[in-house]
Amino acid sequence: MGRKKVVLQDAAQDMLQNMGQQIRLARLRRKVPVEEVASIAGVSRATVWAVEKGMESVAIGNYAAVIAALGLPEDLNLIAREDELGHRLMDERLPLNIRSKPTKKTKGTKSHKRSGK
């Protein structure tokens, strides 16, 4: 059974290639050989090279494994984090009475704690 060819839009392919270059530069700055990254990530050297080329046929999990092997796992959490357009669109769809409003604190209000007796 042959592999399925992944066809990406040019912009998506450019993003992957840019990400691959950044991953390669991160490895080179750390002076870590491909073999070591592959061993830590649990992938082959060919997979590390494919990640560094930004190849679309590489599974996202392999990208994540290589990034984590370089000590950069938090970088994956930055993907789509600042989604201003998405938040604005979501807020526009909410009824006015549900949209978040600034809360006002009432003066003289005390919080009451329950005693565990």
C-alpha cells in the first residue's frame, strides 16, 4: 500500500519550510548532532532531516518530538495562541447579555469563609 501524497497550499508549504529551517537552526545553535536528536525524539535520522526540510509528509507528532528533543516543547503551545480574529468573531456571535462585561466590586463587601468545624 503506497503513501498518500499530501498537497498543501503554497502558504502552508512555506510555513512548514520556515518552521523546518528554524528547527534546524535551533539544533545547530545547540551543537547537537542529528543522531542525538533522533535518539532523544525516538525517530530516525531521516525523519529529523525531513522535519528540518519542512516536509509535509512528516506526521505532526514527529515535529513535536523533535522540537521537544531540542528543549523547546513550549513553542508548540504558541500555535494559534493569539487568535484575535477568532475571539472577535466569537464575541460578535454572542448575544449582548452574555458578552463579558467588566465586573464592578461593591465597596464594603467582605468575603465569608466557612469554618471546617
